Amino acid sequence: MLIFYVHDQTTRVNGMAAKRNGKKTLQTTLLRSAFNRENIEAIVIAVLLALFIRAFVVQAFKIPSGSMEPTLLIGDHILVNKFIYGISLPFTEKKLLQLVKPKRGDVIVFIYPEDPSKDFIKRVIAVEGEQLQIKDKKIFINNKEIDDPYGVYKDSLATSEWGSEMTRGNLGPITVPPHSLFVMGDNRDKSYDSRFWGYVDLNKVKGKAFIIYWSWGGFFKDIRWNRIGKIIH
């Protein structure tokens, strides 16, 4: 009898242990399932938030050319405020909640009129309705010479990559059409801009450049620490 009793007790103990182990396994499985679901939800929300921010709030761009030197250098990485000029509705050219319109002096990113697959960055020189004339590399708006602290002319030769001296240094008078902007690069001798291909439609403007968040020449030894965090004027 003693032998059977011990065996029966052992069976009961083993059964209770199995039940406890089963409960623990079930709890572990449920916890893992909940943890995985929470992770997936967090990742999806993060991706959607990132896409929303990129589409409507702030977008990063890299400067690939020297047309905006010395304001922006090749290898500068910048952030662009996309909502200040209005939120662009997807698949349309309409904008909502426009806070302000681009004004003279703003550095803007826009869809290149001659190739919609490319984005350009230039400085606004004249806005709709303004009469513009360039005489001997001096800018006149509505017959008055304006201060042009950011424009740089370095090429003393008669011709450049983008055209003749007459084309680059003299233009107009012209009147900027409605809903349009006249833009130029700060590196006036090396900028392919409104002097050559015309105006920028306001609906093609993506946003205003406002800060350099990273800058380097391609290698870590070429990091330009003094440019990181620089506000774009």
C-alpha cells in the first residue's frame, strides 16, 4: 500500500507541475504576442508619423552643386520648412493653410520647371507684379536699386558655363507674372536660374530652407563643424 500511495502522490505532483508549466507557457505566449503587437503598432505609427512630417512639415535635402555658394556649400545637408508657404495636397497643385508667401531674400526649394523630377534651391529676387531689371550685375526692382548682400560674382571672363556676360549681368526690364517668382543662385556666375529658364510657379515651391544640420565633404575628416546648426539667411 505504501508503494501505491507514494506513486499516486507523485502522479498528483507531476500533474500539478504540468498544469503550472502549461499556464506559464500560455502566459509567456500571450505576453510575447502582446509585445510583438505593440512593437508592430509602434513601428507603423512611427513610419506614418515620419511620412507625415516629411510630406507636410519638414524635409531634409542635400546640396549637390555650388550654385548657392557661399551661402550653401556642396555637401551641406539642410532642413526645409514645408508648411510655411502652405500645405500641398497630394496629387494636386492646391495648397491649404498658407501662412505667408515667399518674399524677396527667401531661400526656397522648388520643383525645377524644365524637369519635374528634380528639386532646385535658389534665392527669391522678385515676386509677382514687380518689375525687374539687371544692369551691370546690379538689381533694380521697380526702377530702384536694391541691396544684394548675398549675390556673388567671381567670374571676370566674358563667358561662363551658363551663358554670356550680357545674359548673366544684364536683363530686362521684365515684369514677374501673377503667381510666379524670379529666382537666382547666390553664386551668380555659376547658377542656372530664372535668367535662363524663366519663372517659378508658386504652386511648385516646396518650402523655405532654414537650417544646416550636417555638412561635410564626403569623409569624416572633412566634417565642417562650424556650419552645423547654422541658420540659413
